[in-house]
Amino acid sequence: MRDGACFLAGQPILLAQPLAGRGPALLMLRPERLRLLSADSAATMNRLAGHITGVVYQGDSILLQIALRGGIMVPVRIASTGTIPTVGETVTLGLAPEDAFILDAEGAAA
């Protein structure tokens, strides 16, 4: 959080609700809410560039480990249909503003 805005890996994060308070806060990301975006994806999504560092097949889903700018690691869960991404592949993650959850320093909804 900086100047009333939320940032992840240096990128501003659009939120569905304005930030209520000030002080330390956490951005909670749900792995199943992050998406791999294509070039023609909706402009209303938050976009984060990264590369795949790990791929774990889990039956009906695949758990990807994504390294964002600054070494921030983010897990992403995708359906195991279609082409399976590979380690080293560059990707763009999408996060809808309504899926960006802000918690205060104690872990309560902010």
C-alpha cells in the first residue's frame, strides 16, 4: 500500500472497493482466481507479467508457480484441459478487481 493505492510487483492493482484504512495491509490472492491472459483479454483485468518456475499436475487442475518482478512468487491454479504450460514460459496473469482482497496487518478484512 502506498498513497492510498495497492501495488504488487510494482504494478498498481485495481480494487473493486476503495481502501478503507491506512497503515500496513496485505493483498490476498487466491490461486484459482488468477488467470493466464491472452493478448485480447479484457482491459479491466489487473495484469501482471511473470514466468513459470514450476508446474505440478494435480489431476483436474495444474498448480503453476509464477515468478513476478522483484522475485515475488505467486501460485496459480488452472484447469488441466488444453495445452499444459512449461517451466520458463513467459505469461501474463489476470486478476479481476473484485478478486483482490485486502487484509489488515492482523489478517482481518480491511
